[in-house]
Amino acid sequence: MGDRQNVKKIAIIGAGIAGLSAAYVLEKEAADNGISIEIDLIEKQSRIGGNILTERKDDFIVEGGPDCVFSEKPASLKLCEKLGLEKELLKTREEKKGTYVYWNNKLHDLPEGVILMIPTMIMPILLSSLISFPGKMRMALEPFIPKRSNLAEESLSHFVTRRLGKELLDKIAEPLVAGIHAGNPKSMSITASFPRFVELEQKYGSLIRGMLSRRKEMVSMMKGRTPKYTMFMTLKKGLQELTDNIQNTLIFTTKLTDKEVIAVIKKNSGYEASLKAGDIKFYDSVIIATPSYITSSLLRGVDSDLADKLMEIPYVSTATVSLAYSVADVNHIKNGFGFIVPGISNRKIMAATYTSNKFSYRAPEGSMLLRCFVGGAQNEDLVFLDNKEMIQMVKTELKDIVNIKAKPIFIKIYRWEKAMPQYVVGHIDRIKKIEELSAKHPGLYLTGSAYNGIGISDCITTSHKVAEEAVKFLKADGQ
Ligand SMILES: Cc1cc2nc3c(=O)[nH]c(=O)nc-3n(C[C@H](O)[C@H](O)[C@H](O)COP(=O)(O)OP(=O)(O)OC[C@H]3O[C@@H](n4cnc5c(N)ncnc54)[C@H](O)[C@@H]3O)c2cc1C
């Protein structure tokens, strides 16, 4: 790719989906712009993929971290299509659809039509055994509550209570959001975590009216057509198919696994990265795709103000515990994608997914795979129970909540220590400041789940943007 003098060297630090997708876009954009590049993708662990981790056990497919992508944010699906993985994309098993909420010692249906946390169908709410009569009346008032004129960041609990009432917050919004962000609704920023809801309120004056109007548009757009995707999508062999496929397409990227970067400093017109093993490498540009508290420690020598701001983003730990059963032992669980557990129910797990009900190919005929979520902002200590205590705790929860008493065929535990960034109130300003400070260092870019969205698609979108910026910088630098 061109003569060696003009080859631009780039380091991408961290090989999760953010680092990998940055490498993917960088290669394509550099080729399109006629720039010769060599990328070092530097990863601390022996494996590439970060939180995306799929394991095969017998004929089961077990996801350690994320298990699906949200199709309303299409970046992951588009990337799968570009990688030729369209045929591997897997819809949810709509015939098994349904979510339950554990409240007052039993499972209730999450009323049909509740999208994320906003009710969009009247009858299912009216008939719901989950919400009390005063709670239903309070929800019905939502369209008449004036929109907020103050646009300062607001906490999730304040926003939901203000619009839909405390009961909806406690029984629906909090557990649904805990399942995604593992966060505490009192400190989480609605503006940073779910900007769409704030936009709906501002545009339509009501979340319910806004959602209904969007639903109508969707229905008329889709008239007579089968939707290409369901709300949640995955890949047949598991989400690691995505990260494995990205790395297999990379041509100008050297993957340096088992290599931990301990510092980045400015040198001449580029950057030097020091590895724990002692090597020091020079790069024209550096993209850092590690969790922000690690990025902070790497950049202390470049800009201490930036390092301080990065350190302000809190993280929490979670764990997933997958259990395989013989169908004969759990044949009372026929339908549903799983249940969520509101904090007010005072249980130890946050949620459980009936994995093999949600997606095909997850368990062999005659077996069922189920996955529990542990930890998060409200119960973080539980992540660090030893395996024996963790298994005992999860089994007790499953017995009490869903009456599973059988011995599992196997159990797999994955702990995700400080892996979930928390978008607490103040996040938007913090990110603005981080962007301002990092812009003072040409050729330095930050990406990952800490900044502009925690989902896989958000990471891909952020990485796409920074890779394009890096190519612009390298192009200008070469002229
Ligand atoms: C349990 C769980 C379930 C989730 N479920 C979903 C879901 O269903 N759908 C969804 O869209 N999102 C989900 N998410 C969120 C999503 O998985 C993450 O936001 C995303 O994978 C983060 O990718 P990343 O590349 O930013 O970070 P990571 O995957 O954390 O990658 C960062 C990489 O940097 C490496 N690294 C760290 N320090 C160094 C260093 N000093 N030198 C070199 N390398 C270093 C790490 O080893 C790691 O590989 C879930 C997250 C968790 C934890």
C-alpha cells in the first residue's frame, strides 16, 4: 500500500466492538482516500471482542455478555449486511413473545404495547394485574401533563414519575432500564440514556401521543410487508460471529493480543504508546477504545484535565449466569422471553431471559437455556459472590420466582467487572467537555460505550465517526 515513507501508523487501543469497528472503517476510508496505513490493534486480553463473548457448550450457544442488538438503532445490522452476514441474522421467536414482571410474589404480564416503558395500547393496560387502579388513572393523565419547559438534564426517575407516575416507574421503567443500563433511575440521566423520550415529550407534548403517532406511521409504512427485522436481533452462531467476522476482514491491521498499553504520551507530531511489557511504539494517530477510567489513566501524561473528566464517568459491575435444563424439568415455562424484577420486589436477580424461547439455535431439542442478570448499581456486591454462593443464590431465586427446582445440566457464570458505564445526570455536559478537551490533541480520538450510547450499535456509530475524523486528519497531515 504505497511507499513506506508515507505509510501512516495508527494505534487502536482496545479490541472490543468499538476498537474493531474503528479498524474496519479506518481501513475502508483510508483506501477510498488513497492513504497508506498500518494499524496496530492492541488488546490486553488474549482474545478479541471485549464484552462480546459467545461460547459453545455441547449443542448450546451461550452468550456471556450481550445477546442481541436493538434494530431501531440499525448500525449493527448494517455492519452485518456489509460483512455478508445477512443470512446469519436471526429474528426473535415471535410465537413465544412476552415479558413478565415479578411483583407481589408472582409473575404478571408486562402489558402488551408497552414500548420500552411507554404504554401505547389502552386495553392491555386497563386489564393489567400489575398496575393498581390509581396507577392506571395516573398513567391516563399523561397526555394532559404539560411538557417541561426547562431543558436541563433530568433524572430518569424524575422524568417518568412526572409524566407517568411513580407506580409505572417502580414496576415497569426501573426494571426495564435496569436490564439495559444496570443503573439507578434516581441518578441516571434520561437526556443522555434515552434522548428519544425527551424529544417525544418536546415534539408531541406527550410520550403516549408521540409513541402512538410513531406507531401509526410505522404501521402505514409497513402495510402489507413483513418487517425485515424484529425489535431484537442476533446472529445464528451468537454475537461473536460479528466480532470474529470483522477481525477476519482486516488486511492492514496487526492484532497485538496479550499486550496492555500503560501510557500514551505526545511525541513530535504524533504519539508514543508504552506497553506493559516494555516496548514503546510511535504512531501518527491513536484511537482509544478502552473503558473511560482506563482511557483516563492512559492519557494522564497528555492532558490531566481530560484525564480528570474521563474519570468522572462511573461504571458498575454485572454478572450473567446461564443455566441449561432438560425441557421435561421446566415444562411449565412454555412462553415468554423472560421476566424482569423491580427493585421494590427486593429480590437478588435483576432479570432472567428465557434464552431458547427468545432465539432459535440456542439449545438442542429437548433442552432449555435460561440466563439470569446479577448486580448493577443497586446490587453490585452480588457480582463478587464466589461461584458456589452465586449458584446457590441464583437457584434460590429461580425456585422462588419461577418454581424451577430441577438440577441444571450445566451452569456458566460470567462476571463483568466495571463494564457498564453509567450515564448519570451531568453526562451530556461531561461529554461535551471531554470532546472539547480531546479536540485540542490532533490525531487523538476516543470511542466506546462510555460516551454517546452504551449499546453495540452506539459503539459502532461512534467508532465510524472517529475513524472518519482520523482519516481526515491523516490526509491533511500528509499534504
Ligand atoms: C452483561 C452485558 C450485557 C450486555 N447486553 C447488551 C445487549 O444485549 N445489546 C447491546 O447492544 N449491548 C449490550 N451490552 C453493552 C455492550 O456489550 C457494550 O457496550 C459494548 O460491547 C462495549 O464495547 P467496547 O468496545 O466499548 O468495550 P469493551 O467490549 O469493554 O472493549 C474494550 C477492550 O479494551 C481492552 N482493554 C482494556 N484496557 C486495555 C489496555 N490498557 N490496553 C489494551 N487493551 C485494553 C479490554 O480488554 C477490552 O477488550 C451489554 C454489556 C454487558 C456487560
